[in-house]
Amino acid sequence: MTVPDHERAWWKESVVYQIYPRSFNDTDGDGVGDIPGVVEKLDYLDDLGVDVVWLCPVYESPNVDNGYDVADYRAILDTFGTMADWETLLAGLHSRGMKLIMDLVVNHTSDEHEWFVDSRAGDPEYEDFYVWRDGEAVPESEYEAGLYDPAEYGLPRDARERPPNDWESFFGGPAWTWDEGRKEWYLHLFDERQPDLDWENADVREEVFEMMEWWFDKGIDGFRMDVINLISKPEGLPDGEDDEAIVRGADKFVNGPRVHEYVRAIHDEAVPDDAMTVGEMVEMSVDEAKRFLGDDGDGMSMAFNFDHMRLDFGPDGGRWSKGEWSVRELKETITRWQVGLDGEGWNSLYLNNHDEPRMVSRFGSEAYRRESATLLATLLYTLQGTPYIYQGEEIGMTNYPFESLEEVRDVDTLRNVEELERKGRFTSDGDLLDLVRYRSRDNARTPMQWSAGPTAGFTDGEPWLPVNPNKSEVNVESARADASSIWHYYRDLIDLRHDEDVLVYGTYDLLLPEHDRLWVYTRTLRDAEGSVAERTLTVLNFGSEAVEFEPPTGVAGEADEVLIANYGEVNTTVEAETLRPWEARVYRLR
């Protein structure tokens, strides 16, 4: 069975490895990873079998948000190396048959970017590059009644002005900051040092397109587009109306009125036809995704959605809370995207990244670390879409056991915890740290564990974040020496996906949808006449206890072989039996 050429794409058949360079590998002993450190590990990536590297930001930046606050899009931060180092990295990847995608951060810049410096100063060429507005006057009576506190907005006590609307920042607090120089407020949906660009301004769009073309001319293969569906803000910037929105105002500024026009223009003006683009979408339905994806949409190759990453939000606190999730909810959510985009788009498959906790700690079991890590990997590599590995996932890295906020560096964590403390959310330091250990982005940012050495082989200096104390058990060196390790299972899964078109292009069909623990599905490729040409069956016991599996009609007894299993040798016949904790099997069906 061959898939028609018009349905194929190199990025559909690829496995992407995400590198957070600050935490990957340090070669100069300053405790911060660097580009030469990535170059040093290219053979490692090649041995693992990955096809694409997604490199998180290495641009010039004051690092308020670890590079997602760009001060110069065409320069490399000296902490990471030089442009010559970056060119060596690109050449090394391409010589090994791998591709490189960079982060595109154009909803906002750093407040140190020359555009904002000039805009703040009132330079006519740049004064409208950002979202500046007058505030709203506060009646004296409201101040006297204690209903208004100017200190909440960083204003002097005699101020009688509040922000232009009630929008909140994703990092906590108002999404507006008063600028004493311009005597106006500027919008920042993230940190106050990350002002939002005004995409209504055609000059802003042209500058972004020229910058993207510059990077494509240097030889990159695509972009991961940071929070790209926030770039269009509604006329008049109205107050938020949805009390259930992820932050106040998100119902107004997510997927704004011109977002599809802008994303289409990005692809028409700046993206080559054979490039890969993946959009990070703050909130997006399946139907909305179809409008962004493919030639019939806005041109994007694929998009990250967050539906499955919100299942463990608490009922009253959104992202900075903790709630219960169920296997059935996870199954229903991912199935909705598998079915919804089949033939009309393409999925991005992930369970962790630089902004999310480690997947073993969140969706698996640290007590069954190997078994749950390999089951989660089996899920990602046998769904329809492009799988993403976040550095350290391939050895089963886990969340960090934070003992104090002094160990935390993430501005998102610190700002939100401060806001929650102000609101009286925590009853004790223990409650606070429990939430930080579960939710903080720094869980994903602790140094890559290459060895059992004092700093896990990451650096010869003092690491910028503490190394997880489980480095002696969880590290690349020991994993590669153990043929039954998570690392070797990942390599086998990647090889399997490269070999089996059915695991890339086959249609997904869920079996046993009502089961609370078992996740069972087929992938099917059909020939030109519509007959079944290839079919696989994935069986997952999503939990830490054994469970009875009764194969449904149509797959019982139908296996030709076991393509992969995380408990080693298993029965090649699909039949009723007991599945062990976190057991995963993939069969080829007749």
C-alpha cells in the first residue's frame, strides 16, 4: 500500500525533538546550556532517530521570560554563543539529514527591543508599533470608599486612573502597565517587560515578514509560532465577558477578528511552500483549527492545542490550581481531535514541553516510571499526527521536588504565586509548594540528565537551575547501557513509525470508548478501492493496577504479529487476558 504523493509531507513523517537550550548541555562552564552544547550532542540525536530539532529561542534577550522576550530577532544571545555557532549547528543537522525549526515570537517583544524603545520615546516611525491606550478615570468617591487602590497598578497614591480594560496577564495581574514617559498604558498579555505588538499596523507586519524571510534565507526549515492566535486584538479592546475564560479578557483577545487574515498573510508573504509551521494556540476548537491548517485554511502545517493539558485544572483556579483528571476524559479529548482533523488537518502529538510539567509525573506514575513512560510514548507514536519529544522525555525525567521558592526561576510561577498569595489562596507553605511542584514550568527546565555525576553531566559549573536528585537513576548514560530502558524503547518506536505508513497516515478508530482504564484503538490504511490494506491495534492499560482485557469483535484473534510491547515478549494472539500495570502493546492485524 502506498500513500498518494499529494497526501505525503516530510513533516507528517517526522519525529520532532524539542531543545530548551538553556537546560540542554553547557560547554563553557557558566551553568547555562549553549549552542555548542547542542552541536556536541548531534550524534546523540541522530542515534535516537529524530528527524527535526525545534530550538527554543536563542535570540538576543534580557531573559525575563527565558528568551520569549526578544530584543533582537537577528542576533544570537552571547550566553548561547555566536551566529557562527548557530550556523555550525544548522550545517551539522542538515549533514545528518535532520531539519531545524526555530521559535517565532511575534505577539510581543522585549521592552528592550529597539522598536519599543523608540515607541516609548514617541518616535513617529514606531509610536504605533505597540498597543498604547489612555486609561479610565476613577471617580473620587470610588477611591474614598476603598474600591480603588492605585498601588495595585504601580501608581502613586494620588493617581485616579485605572487600565483601559479589565484584561489580565497570563502571568498574573493586569495586562496593562502605565508608562510615565508617554503618559499612556501599554498592553502586555504576558510579563510587563513583554509589550504586545500592534498587528493592526501594516509596518509591524512587514517588519515581521522581512525577519522571517531573513531566517529562511539562512536555511531554516520552519517555525514554531509562539501564541500565534493572540496577535489580533478586537476594535475598542472591550472588557472580558466570560468568567470561565483562562484569564480575564481571553474571550476577546484569543482568535481575534483578523487572526486568520494575519496568519494567512504570514504564509503567503514569508513562508516557503515546503517549510513546516506549527502554531501554539492558546485556546482553539477542532473547527477553529481547520481554519488555520492546510492550503484550504491559513497555510499552517499543524497546531498545538491545549484541551488535553487542561483536564487537571481545578474548578476555581484555572491553570494555577489542581484538579482531578480521568483516563476516560483524556481518551475522549484526544479522540475528538483525532477524528475531527482526519483528512482535514494534522495533529501535533505531545504530553509535555518547556511550558508544562513532566508527563510521567502528570499523566503517568513515578512508581512505575519505566512502564508508564513507555506507555505514554506508545500512545504518542501510534496516534495520527507528528510526535514531539521534549528533551529528557526519552529517559523518563520527572518533576523536581522543590523545597522552596528560592529554587524557582520561572517568572510565570513567581508572578502567579504572588498573585494567589495576595488573594489568600494558600493555607500554608506546604500547600503553596505542592502546587509549585505540580504545575511550575521549571519542572521541565531543570538540566538534562546526561550522567550520574554531580551536575548530571550538564555543566562543569553551577547550573542555573538545580539538578533533579534522581539523576543517579535517571540519566542518558545508564539508559543507553540498558537494552530494556525507556531510551531504547523510544528508539524502537521511532524506527517503527518510520517503517509503518499506517502509523502515520492510517485512520484512527476508538474501541471500548466507555472503559475507564483501557485505551484501545485501530489505525487503518485503505487502498484506492476502499479495501483495508493495513491495520494495527494499540492496547493500553492506563493505570497502576492489572486489568482484564476482553477484545472487541473484529480484532479478537486477528493479529499477525506484535509490533512493539513494553513488557517484552507477549502473546501474538489478541485474546482475553490480564494486562499488567501500564502495559502497552501494538499488534499488526490481518
